[in-house]
Amino acid sequence: MMRYAIRHVTRFDYAEAAGFARCNLRLRPILWSGQTLEDYALEVEPGGSTAPARAQAGLANVTRLVVDRPERTLTIESRATVSVDRAIPIPSPTDPTLAQVRAAVASVADAGPASPASYLFPSSHVPLDADIAAWCAIDLWDDRGVLDAAIALARRIQSEFAFDPTATLVDTPPAEAFAKRGGVCQDFAQIMISGLRAAGLPAAYCSGYLRTLPPPGQERLVGADATHAWVLIWAGPVLGWTGVDPTNGIWMAEDHVVMAIGRDYADIAPIDGVVLGSGAQTMHVSVDVEPLECDAPVA
């Protein structure tokens, strides 16, 4: 088991005082298999009113923030302690095939936020694309085990795409990142989701945190981490939702902390909303994921 202290700070600076802001915050990690939220705190400076809000889509803890007086800066700080106890999936010859997963999801009647039926179809940020579908289909033949196919596709994305923060923006369509063969974790997740959905497989966008390890002999850099994105594939009614990280070609396991799950980034952006004012806005984000000591097991 791993335990983490997570600190996520977002600071907005406005060229002219903003008279009003109404934001949705999706910063509190959700309850999800393999992880436990031990404590959580949210601070807003210089101030504002907060209240729980219902998620419009996906699985997220949404807090509504309203700032109704002129401000030149706004700082939102989220702190969480999370324990993660999640095994690494191991593909098996007894896993359901992709054809069997497609057949199983066709009989799912539930349409709730955790239902695989909610993640079968195109969404605002993840349309279907013929080129992406054909490229992903190389790994997605009918009689292949679902876990074997998922990790193979993730590893091919990891090996053939370049991590390049300058290649894309937050609203870059998957087709553009695919054509460039470059981007960031959001792009790689949405490319993989597009390909899986094109093959009739339920796939969700997962936002959260990833423990990063410094180079040998160097200390961790506090605040140098960032939010991360990866993919959940529904592997049938027995295996359920299984996470895979195409940026790194690995499974979601003890190094990953789930913050929110949705159809795409638009469902679960950490912060979105409206600000009324004139002048430019700049944003700075700092994330720190600090491993903590775990209690020794009781004999």
C-alpha cells in the first residue's frame, strides 16, 4: 500500500480586478476501487463562498466557488491524504475477449455515471476518427483478451508518440494530436479512448495524480508534479473498470490516484467556470504528490 499527501495549488492573476467569478472545482479525489481518501481540505484566498454541487457528467466531487467582490488574484489550494492499495492487472488466457466485452455491454441496462454504457459513444472532446480507429484496430481483434489488447495499445501509443507539451493545447482535438504524433497525457488518453470506442469498447477518461520519481541521486522537486490523465477500459462484468496509462505504457496501480472520471476532459476539468472582468488572465498550477510512510502491518 502507498500513502500520499497531495497539494494542488492554482493561482489566477488578473490584469484588471475581476468583479465576479463562478467556478466548478473538481479537486477532491472520488471514492474508487483501490483507494481511500483519508482527509481533505480546500482553501481559497482572498476568499469566496463554496458549496457542494451536483456533477453534470461523469464521476466527480464538484464544489461550486463564487467570488462576488473585485479581486486581482485568486488562489485555490487543495490538500488531500490518500492511501492506495491497487494490484497491477495481469492478462490471463481466461480474460474475456473483445468480442465478449462488446456482447456484455450490449446487455447493460444501467445508464448511470459508472455504467459502461455511458462511455461507448463519441463525446464533445473525443469524436470518432477513421484514421485513429484504423490505427488502433491493429491491436483490437475480436478474439484477443481484453487486458492483453489494452496494454498492447497503450504501449504502442507510448512508443510511437512523442511527449511534447508544445505540440498541443487543452482544446486540441485528438485527430490533430494523432496527426502530429505528439502531445501530452490528455492527448494520448483521448486518442486511445477514441480508438477503443470506435471498436465498440467502453472507455472513460480518468484524471488524477501520478507519483513521479526523481533521477537517481536527486531529491524530489516540491511542486513540480502535475495532474495526469489516463484511460479506464471496461473489461466485462467480472473484471470491471481497469486503468491503463498510455503516456507511460503501464497499468493504473499504486502510483496513480484517481481524482475524477468522465467521458473526456470537458467533463472533469479540475477547474472551470466564468470570470467577469476586463484585461488578461494568467494561471499558474503547482502540484506536489509526496509519498508518506505507511503504518507497519499488525502481526
